Amino acid sequence: MQQELLRELGAIEVGVGTLVATNARMAEAVKGSVDRLREWMKGQLMVHVDESP
């Protein structure tokens, strides 16, 4: 899906291996921020989540 999106929107050809590696690097890069946000949310009285597509 990511390959198709990049191809259609930006005429960018990217291999699956490149996407997998990039996703892994990005996940590691934002892990601390996501963990801090998750902990902050646990302390809130209310959290609104919109699951609509």
C-alpha cells in the first residue's frame, strides 16, 4: 500500500525492503515520544478517540 501511494502521489519508486527498513527506523525514532504520550493519556480524566475511517 505504501508503495502504491508513493508511486501514485509522487511518482516515487521504492522497494519493499526500503519501506520495511524505513518504517523500523521511524518506529524506533518516535518510540520515546509515543511512550510518554501513552503515559500522559493514562492520567487524563477523558480521552476522545474517533475510530471512523
